[in-house]
Amino acid sequence: MRISRDTRDLWAAHYRDCGTEPTDLDLDRARFVLVDHSGHGGGCLQYLAAMAYSLGSRG
């Protein structure tokens, strides 16, 4: 998947808060969040939600 720089910047701003669980994930966004929040640990709700979404996805 390739996304434009504008989309990347928009997603980075939208998914920046580790204390807020994302509610509008799709597989591309979940993969982006996983990369962006990797290494944050088990307290990062963004990472945990993206991992759960991607593991439950069939894509």
C-alpha cells in the first residue's frame, strides 16, 4: 500500500494520542497505526486496537 504524504500527515495527526482508542480503522489504517506506534508498549491504545483489528481481519 502506498499513501500520499498528505494522507500520511492526516493519519499521523488523527492517530497521535496513545491514550485514545481509534474507532474508524480499516486494514490500511490499522497497518499504519501499527508502524507508527510500534515500540510504545502495552499501554498504547492506538497500537492495541490496531493489532486487534489486523488480527481479526481477513484481508
